[in-house]
Amino acid sequence: MPEQGMLRLGAEASGAPPARRLCRRAGTALCSSRGQGTVEAAVFIPLMFLLILMLCQPGILLYNRMVMENAAYEGCRLLATKTVQGSYSDERYEEYIRRRLAAIPPVDIFHVRGVTRSWKIEQRGDENAAVVSVRIVNKVRPLPLLGWGAELLGMCDARGYLTQEVEASAPSQPEWAHDAGAGTPQDWVEQWD
């Protein structure tokens, strides 16, 4: 009986499937499953970086839009109090809006800075106008992969920049101020005298 036990020590007698017996004979390098994790990581990690990259560009554009809209509405609020006799020029109002836009980092993926003034700001109206408005235009360099897609779709200009545009408008006076029964501002002042 001990002789039969010695025969069973071999791979043939162990009851292992034929493929495993072949791997035992050839060595573990050919049939190892340890490399499977490495191959999966080699595919998964670049896909994760690509996904993160694709999520960054919409986040950047959304942040820019929020800051630009806020600056435009702040500019409208300021323009609604602008008087003809006031000592402030249009440049002072534009500088106020530019200070609000300084929250956007001076990096090309957020805002392309050129030799000249890079923000295009248009202001219309004053306290005598029914409506005041501010329009802001920004240029953004898209991230590489999304930039190629945007160029293929024709969303970029000749220099490869995306254009963001925001326009805000607001009434210079509230509705009740223009109501016929409310009188003029001079009438309101006389009520307190």
C-alpha cells in the first residue's frame, strides 16, 4: 500500500483537470492569473482619467458662467443708479464689473488673456432708461480632448477658443414707480416736506 501512495503524489494522480496539470509542468509564468489585475488596471486607470478630464471642462464653463452672470447683474444694479450729472464715467462702471470678473482665474482654460483688454463688456442704459443691460463676452481655451471635439463640431473660432457670452438686463425703476397713480419722484419728495 505505501507504494500506491507514492504513485499518487504526482500531478496525474491528484485529480486536477488536464489544463492545470499542463500549467504545473510548464511553470507558473504561462498560466498565472496574477497578471489579470495589471491588465485591468492598465485599461481602467486611463479611462478614469479621461472621465475626470471630461467632467472638468463643463465644471469650468459653469463656474465662468456663474461669475459672469453675477458680474452682469451687479453691473445692471449699478447702471440703474447712473445719472447724467454723475462724476463717474463709463470706464469706472466697466472697472467695477471687471473687479467682479477677477474671481475667474487668469488661466487659459478659464479665461484667455490677450495683449489688449480681454473681456468684452457692453453697458447700455442709465437711470432714465426703462431697462439697463450689461453684456459680457469671454474666450476660453478648451481642454485638449474636448477641444478637438469642439473644433470638429464647429464650436470654436479660428484660434481654437470657445466663446462664452452672458447678457443681463433689469428695469431701472420698479414697476410701481412708472405707474400713473404713483406720481413723479418730485411728488414723492414733496410728501415728506
